Amino acid sequence: MNTWEIRFAMGNEAIAEGALAAGARFYAGYPITPSSEIAEIASRRLPQVGGVFIQMEDEIASIAAIIGASAAGKKSFTATSGPGVSLMQENLGVAVMSEIPCVIIDVQRSGPSTGLATKPAQGDVMQARWGTHGDHGIIALAPSSVQECYDLTIKAFDFSEKYRTPVYLMADEVIGHMREPYVLHEAAGLVSRKQPDPSEPGGDYKIFDFERYDDHIAPMPPYGGKYIFRMNGSMHDEAGFGCGASDNADKFIRHYEDKITKNRDDIVMTESYNMEDADYVLVSFGCSARSAMAAMRLARQEGEKVGVLKLMTLWPFPDKEVAAALKKAKAAVVPEMNLGQVASEVSRYNERKIPVIGVNRVDGSMITPYQILDALKGLYLKGLSLKGL
Amino acid sequence: MKHNEFIREDRLPTFWCGGCGYGQVMNSITRAFEKAGVTLNDTVLVSGIGCWGHVDSFLKVNAFHGTHGRALAFATGIKLANPELNVVVALGDGDGVTIGGNHFIHACRRNIDLTAILCNNYNYGMTGGQYSSTTPEHSITSTSPYGHIEPGFDICKLAEVSGARYIARSISENVTQTAEYIAEAMSKKGFSFVEVLTPCTTHYGRNNAMKHPPELYRWLKSTVVPAAAAAKMTEDQLRNKFIIGKLYDRPGQDYGTRYRDEIQAKGIEDLAKKE
């Protein structure tokens, strides 16, 4: 392979190729629209690079298998959509509790339940944050282009390995099935899982002894090496033995949250467009960010000072970036294909209490640039001609 | 390694109740480990959730203690990611074939190279003695106070029709026999399954007029028929009986080997290089 090549492909293909470029060598999944292309590509591509693909009996087994494979040393991933994400929640907690890296691709579709199976939505934002029971931190990234599908998938694996945590890539039906050119480049500077210092004696190994390390991430050797260790989804001590002591549980549960939130500066990715002088800020992500970008361009054509803050990291939430974006604005608009899951977060970091206007759709159709501008026109930009539409 | 060297003595005593059969099964496992020449570093014991699921904390091998019912799915990922590992799975009746029944039949069907040891004590011991998918009809449990009205699974038959490579059944007090089955199961490449009938003295026995462990052991023995004797019995005579012994041993390539062989035979890795 050349060091890079340009391909014309759908987002789901770029996600699968991104996973391979990141070094993923194990996939387990269950077919579900609109994510199935990722499984199909993984089944074809993984055997070509010495990896393993398996189609499991359900999503519960799928996430269990990738967690097991990761503990055995392989970078692992699965892809699914809302109903599958719901089924995965309990075992996602095992990856949190045992601090096992893995990547879950959620190509979001309309819910609840089977919902509108083939239609896009962005309704899993809060599920990604709070879906598995118990307190914990989580990382979720949201691509809004085919290029970002590739790049953020690589990032998802890097964060997963670096922080020993499950990571969500929150695509949606539009981004997953949309075709665009993207640059398939070799992934540079991939993060490898931290290993014990070679001087560390073999035998019983404390795989959860995070306090020994400045970054609070304990090294994670694979099964089958010189270290013997215990992964445990029940509350455990540093060595993985079941432990019911209150101070121990308090230490670990806070650790699961802290290791993500304290590294938010490393994990949070946003992009600003025309934000320098923006009176009106559009905060969006995924497919809705595309509509927001179009709305911004149309408004700018008429001289209105509209900017976009695009969130590529959804969790940990870009609180500082949102607070800064709202600092000088007259109003913020949050277009999203749900009933306000991100808007409620934006409101939490709205120090001057400017109006935060939700533009929401849950009917399986994309938000149009017109809808976004209409929200502004109704309240502020009464002179907007919207002729560009 | 000698069998007793596999036990973490500093974690003893176990938390299992007096009269419970799990200590006997753990004894069989360590004896099988000795016989099979198991090394600690290359062995992973994957356990479910329940009284039996705690067995991993008393042994020195690597462990994966995940969620209730999903041990085989975790084990599938571990084994496929590193085929050199010796992966042993500890299942219970509630864990392995009730909530985890779907994973069980598919692990059998795929013939994943795992050794599964299922302790069947006919109820959910840890949560207070509720009925499981193996509870015999008419049994009293904490959720069938008027008598259980569902038939129970014959797990070994389920494993057989699902495609398991090797199947044996034993009762926990036959420690040496059980150890032999487990050691043989570990020597087979493919999905090997050993069911061990165990007494739950605290719940199942007490709920069913077998308050004292010896009564429960006697009852367990009365429900089993050795395979040789069963061959001469009629279907009627075998009703409500469990056949013990080595029940099934068939050839067949395990999933992981087949996956790798097919890739090699079809030149898939080479094709990729040409692309």
C-alpha cells in the first residue's frame, strides 16, 4: 500500500478501514441496519491481515467476545445500532469495570425499540453516557464526514488503549451510508497498550493497581504471557479478587470516572467555523453538523454573523469549548436528531444564560439548513431572505 | 504441577455451604489440571456468576469473571484471539443453560475449542433457591412453592444435538471419575463439555425434604444410571434418570483451526498482498 490513497466510499467502509489501520485484528458482531456493511467488510478484510471475524448469536455475545479478545491482546471492535447498543449495555460495564479497551461503533438509527430501522437519528447520546448501570466515565466520538469516520475510528482505538476503556464511535445512518472521497492514510503514532516494565517479575500480577502509576492507568499484559492475572466485572481489589470493602469500591468507581474526566483536554475534539465574530452559534455534531455548516454559509452570504461549533467528542462533554463559544454570542442553536440531548448539556455551560434554541427532528429525516435558519429568523434575523434556499 | 499446587490456599476456606458439592468439583478440576499437565500462564479460567462462578478465585490460573450467563461468549473471544491458550469455562445451570442457553448451543455448534464444566444443582443457589431450566418437575423451590410445572433440560442431550465435540456427565462425589472426564475433555480439540450433578444443600435439599446432606447425596445417586447399564434399559425405565459416564466423543475440526486452515487453503492472505 502507498502511504496514502484517495477512495470514494461510504462512511461505514471508512470506519472498517480505519479500524484496520488502527491495528484492530478482531471483530465480533451481529447484523443490524444501518451498520451491517462494517461487519461485511470486516469479514472480508480481517482474514487478509491475520485477524479474526466472527458473527455471534447476538449483540450480548458480540461485545463479550471483543472484550475477551482484547484481554487476550488483540485490538477488538464491534459495530451495531440502537437495539444492539441496548443489548450490549451490561457487558459494556464489564469493559469499564475490568478496564478492557474495545471500540463500539454505533451507527445510530431511529428508536425507541426497533423504531424506524433504516432512518437516521442521534438519539443514543445519553445512552452512550449513562446506558450501563453504575457511575463511570465514557468516551464517545461523533464523525460528521466520511473522512472523520476513518480518522475518528483510529482516534477511538487510540483513546481506548491509552485509557483502558471502552470507546463509542457514534456515527448515524446518514454518515454511515453517505459516500464521499476520503484519504486513506497510514495511521501514524498509534497508541500501544502500556505493558509492565520488563523488570517486573512474572507470576501473579496486579492488573488494577492504577495508583502505582502517575497517569493512573495500570499496564495491561495479555493472557498467555509471563503474568497471571484476573479480570473481574464484580467489584475487585488491585489484583482482581472480589472485594466488598467500602473504601475499595469508592476508590475504583471514582477512578473509572476520573481517568476520563481528568484527561478531557486530551480527549475533547471540536472544530470552530467563523466563530471569531459570531453573534449566533450553531452547536452540532454528526449528520446535523452538515446542515449547520450549510446554514452558516447561507447566513454569512447575507452578512449575518453565524458560526458553528462542531463537536467531534460528545463524551466527555466539551464543556469548556461550549462555554467559550457561548461567551460572546447572542444566542445558540443546537440542531440534533433527538429531542434535545446535547442542548441540555449546552445549557449547563451557558454562563450568561443566553437563549439556547433546540432544532430537533425525530421523524427519521435530516434537519435542513432552512429549519436552522428559520429558528434564527423567527427570533433574531428577521431580515434573512433565505434566497439561497 | 501437583493438583494441590493449583489451589490458592490463602483464599481458603471457600464460601460454599457445608455439604455443597462445589469443593468436590474444584478438587476434580485440579486433579484434571495435574493429569493434563496444565501450566498456569497459558490457562484462563472463565467463570459465570453464581456460587460456582467463584471457583476462579480459589485457583492460581488466569481468570475472567464476567457477567451472568455470558462466560462462553467471553471465552470465545479469548480463545479465537489467542489459540495457544487453554481456556476452561466454569458454568452453572442457571448461568450456563438458562440465561446463557443461547451462547451454550452456539458454542457447541461452532465447536469452539473450549472445555466447559457445568455444575448442575437444579436451582439458583446464590439468589435464594429459585428454579432454573434444569429444576426437575414437581420440585419445590422459592419461586415454585406449589411444585415446579416446567420440565427441565437434559443438558448433555442439548449439547449433543447442538454439536459438542466431547460430552461426559458425572456426580460431584465421584471426584476421581469427574477428574478423568475433565482431563479427557481438555485433551480434545473442540467444544468439550462435562456436566457435574451437585447437591445444593442449603436450598434445593431443604426445600425438597432432604434437609441433611446425606439424604440429598442419596437422592442424587438414585437419579443416575451408568452408561453401560443404561444401554440395557428401556426408555420407560430411563424416564427421569440421568445417564452418567462418557456420553459422546466425535471427531471434527474446531472453529479456530478451521478458520485458519480455510484462510491458508484459499490463499486469502496472499490475495490481499496482490491487491
